Amino acid sequence: MATLRFNALKETFSRKPVPVNEPSRRSEIFGQNVFGEFAMRQYLSKDAYKSLKSAIQKGTKIDRDLADHISTGMKEWAISKGVTHYTHWFQPLTGSTAEKHDAFFEPVEDGLAIEKFNGDQLVQQEPDASSLPNGGIRNTFEARGYTAWDPTSPAFIMGTTLCIPTIFVAYTGEALDYKTPLLRSLSAIDKAATEVVKYFDKKATKVTATLGWEQEYFLIDSALAKSRPDLVLSGRTLLGHTPAKGQQLDDHYFGSIPARVLNFMRELETECMYLGIPVKTRHNEVAPNQFELAPIFEEANLAVDHNSLIMHVMERVAEKHNFMVLFHEKPFANINGSGKHNNWSLATDTGTNLLSPGKTPMKNLQFLTFFVNTIKAVCDNEELIRATIASASNDHRLGANEAPPAIISVFIGSQLTKVLDELENVSNGKLSPEEKTDLKLNVVGKIPEILLDNTDRNRTSPFAFTGNKFELRAVGSMANCGDPMTTLNAIVAKQLIAFKKEVDALIEGKKMKKDDAIFNVLREYIKQSKKIRFEGDGYGQAWEIEAEKRGLSNNKTTPSALQPKISKKAIDLYHELDIMTEKEVHARYEIEIEAYAKDIQIEGRLIGDIAKNHVIPTAIKYQNVLIENVKGLKEIFGDGFMDKAKEQVNIINEISSHIKKINKATDDMVDARKRANAQEDPTKTAFMYCDEVKPYFDVIRYHCDKLELLVDDETWPLTKYRELLFTR
């Protein structure tokens, strides 16, 4: 192992930046490998083009005859670009993407062959639904499942393969992916928000949820990364002593991007341009070798697809530049981990961002309506929001003095807090002309001026308003954006439905004017959701105490956090909005609770293997060197040798003590793992892995890291933090 480490270091230091050919104008290549507007107009008939555009914009169905025309055009476009295969590209509940490639090639009579791709092949395929996570929906012998084309997300080319974004469902119709519930939630938020928008804009006929994600990641030299079995198999370092220099100097954040990394970024961005992914921002993040990439806002479904796609592209491009990309939320102890900030908003087909104030009181009342309803939705469903970001890897990050805590709260800034406080004190019932004028001019009317110089951003807030959007900062960097976005869309949709019902009741029952009714309902929502608003430091223990007084949940571990997912409240929410059935909800819960236990199980096996097969033998080997040294001193100095060998003997004893404790903790961990594995209930297994197995990791790590400081550097088997994080 030590030889592997030093060979990896030698290889790393000989690296040179891989040259990159970059187009002079990226706008010229944007979307060239996407079957988008230009390609559709060029390769589709007029009827096929209109049918596809209607499906994208209005969700109308495409009949099979027109599907044949579309598939023919799509095939001709793809072949013109050197494509030989096609695949239905989907996002199963593994957290990654999946694909099965089929060739356009098909033999015909007389030993001839043609390039074939028809409407049936475009619209539907049949992958195995039992071998991918399904939460008990499909048995092993019930293998049939279907992928179905999602025309709202354009097909794209990867290498020589035409990739067709699809949903993935079981033979019996249940969703087995992230996209299907997301599409249903987008339909729900569209319907609910459009009904409310008509209070303010009669011309609006559609509301779209938008998403702008920010992807954090680490880049580690591939040779060094491959010398660490824990990095290769779990995505994080299970052992490793903190280096003398970490991030304490704050010199990496927004610093100059290293040459090798910059070349990687340039090629990645070029690939993104071809794929129509509108990447905009790149920079160094807080931790050494940590970086961030962010695009321009897109419609949420497309944005989720693009995020899943870019993670795959990043891995492929990184390999060319001799890097390994780490998406794990906490790959290194004692430095910042990685998140995926989800910036969410709502936009109308008339060009209005519903979470952006306007220049008139009416526009600001519209803004306040969606702003307050979103806060109320999060307040009423904070445990469910926490559940959607839960994973074994994200548990390492949430609340770790670097990321939003496990307590969900909403930050809006001092200026908007003042606005809500004033609205809270609006008189009950109908407003007098003077009250209405004062409210519109002096409170609502001044919101744009407030937001021009909004209050400081709060990095410790899990759900923060940042000017014209809400930022869900707590999503893990490995996560699929679809799950939290589905839930956010769902809870806001339900809240808007309730809001419209209450406003209409006041208008019809108490004969209030529309503005009076809206103000009255918003005032009550502001009061009811006050407990979720928090402007202070979310990292401190004082907030935990305060949050408990307010009745907010603090589910710090995934097994606890996942329980609200299968509550009656959650099941009713998804069922009422036709987003998921009870069976689908329970299936997802089972997949996630079992994934948690498996993740901890894998890490337990890894840390035990590394400790016993690498660390302890190396420590004993070095201990033997010290013993030989002590024997030599005795031969030279005789009975007085102890004065000369005292420090060596102390180190020998210290090594023995650490070895003993590592052995005991590892054996105890294996016993705890066996007890957890013996449980028939997946929930009990997950809780036992959380409470009884995982705590041994810290004990084993502590003593292994102490040995790292004692053992000769030349014999230590594992590549060290200082080498992983500071070798470029």
C-alpha cells in the first residue's frame, strides 16, 4: 500500500495540464447536440413540428402517426451527426441515470440492412423493473417495466448515442423514478398557481416552476484517489488526520483557479454548450480542491435533467484530465462539505416572476401572495422538506458548522420581516380607504426599493429568500434535485389551493373586495407561519433550544428524518394532488431506508478492512523497527539503555494501546452489524446501523488517525490529506 501511495504521488507530480480547444464564441455551439427548436424546424414536417411544440408547451398528447414522423426526423438529425445508437435515458431511484443502448441498424431481406427508428421505439421501451430499486412494487419474477418519452425535455447526443429523456414506470403503472412525480407536481403547481394569478393577471394561462441549481464538488488527482480504497468504494475518506493547513486561512474561496482545474472546467463548459446546458458561473469553493458550477435558471423539469446529465459529463471529462470528481457531501473530515443549492421560483407565461416585486402596489400584492403562501407551505410541512434531503451522506453535512442545520427554517431578511410585521397588524375585515391607501403606498408599494438593497444573506438558513427566489440550501451534492423539487411544488400547490378557497369565501360570503380578502387571509398566514421565520445563526445551540420551543422538528439522522414521508399527512398530500399513490410513497420510503442501512454497512466493512488489513499491519511493522532500535541501544549502553530508549518505548506502548482499541472497536462493530442485519424490519435495521454501528466509526478513526502521526511517513499505507487536498 505504501508503494502504491508513493507511486501515485510520483505520477501526480508529473502531470501536465491537458490542452483544451475552446470555441471563440460559445453561443455559436450552444445546443448543437440537442434536438431543439432549430433541429425540429429543419428535420420535422409542419404537422409534426406543431404537434411536438404543443406537447412541450401545453402537455397535449402526440398520436402514433405523428410520433413516426418525429422519430424519422430525429433519426435523420442524429445520423447526420454520426450517431449509431439510441437509448431511453431515465433517472431510477438509484440516484444516478440509466440507459440501455440499441442500434439503429436492422437487417432486412437478401442480406441487406437499414437504419430503423420508428414512433414505437421513440415513445416506449421495456427495461427490467425488478433489478432497479422499486421498494417491493415488483418481484424478481415480475420484471416488466416501461420507459416512456418525455417530449418536454429535448433529446440530446452523447458520443454516438441519441439519448431520449423518459419516465420510468412499473408494468402496473407505479412511478419508479424521480421524473414522473416531478412532472405530476409541475402540473399541480401550474394549475393551483394559475388560479391564484388570475386575481392579478387575467392574461396568464400557465405557471412554470423554475430551478437554478448550484453544484459543489471536489476534484482529486485520479492516481491519488485510486490509492484510497475508501474514496473509491464509498466516495469519502473514512480515515485521515487533519493536515496542518486546511481551510483556516480562507485563501481558497474565490481564489485563482489552478491551471489543471481551469482546463477541466473549460472543456466541461464546452461540452455543456453542445448539450444546451446554460452554465454561467465557476469558482473555487471554501475547502481546498472544492469548486462550484452554476447555470442560468430553467424550467424545473429540464433543470433537473441537466443536473443529472452534467454530473455524468463531469465524471467523463474529469477522467480525461486525470481527476476524480467527488460528489459526496462530506468526503473529508474537518473541512467544508458539498451541497447543491436549489433556487426555486414561479414564472407565468406572460413573463412575470411571481417571487419578484413589481413597480406597482398590485404587482407587489401579487408578490406578497406567493411569498407568504410559500412560507406558510414550508412552515406546515417542514418535516417533509427535511425528509426529502435525507441521506447517509448528507447527515455528515447538515448542521456541521458549514451547512444549513437539520432544523428547517426560513430566512427573509430584516426589511421583509418589517413588511410582514406591518401586514400582520392590518385591521381585521374591510379596510377603510385611508388604511388601504396607507397600506398600498407605505408598506406594499415600497417593496421594490427594499429589495434593491436587501439585507445580508444567511448561509446558515436551509430555506432563504434571496431577492426573487427561494434557495433550498440543504440539498446534498449527490442528490437528484427531483425529489425536493417535487415536494416543494406539492406543498406550495396545496397551500395555494387553500388560499384561493379562503379568499373566494370572503369575497362571496362577507362581500369583501378582492384586495381586502387577500390582505385578511395573508395576515392570518403571516401569524400562523411566524415560528418558521428565523434571521439568526442557525449553527448555534441556542437556535436548537429556540426551535424546540417553537415546535420545530430537529431530525438529525436519516432514519428519523424519513419517518414523516410515510405519515398520513404526507400520503394525503401526494394523493390529493395526483403526484404519488400511497403505494408509491411507501416504496420510496423503503428504498431510502434500505439505502441508508446499505451505505453504513459498506462503510463499516471498509473501515474494518482498512483498519485491520492496512493500518494495524503497518503500525506493527513500524513498532518492530522501534523494538529493534531499543535492542540495539541495550547492546550499546547495557543496563543504562533506558535513559536513551525511553521515548522509543513510550511510542511502542502508545502504538500497542491504539492497536488494541482499534481491534476491540472493529470486533464490536462487526457484532453490532450482525445484530442489525438479523432484523427483518428495514426500519429497525436502519436505526440499528445509525445508533449502534455508526458510532464505532469515530472510535476506529480516532485511533487510526493517531497512528498516522506516530508511524513513519514512508511506511504509512494511505495517501494523506495534505497530499489529496494540496497536490494539483
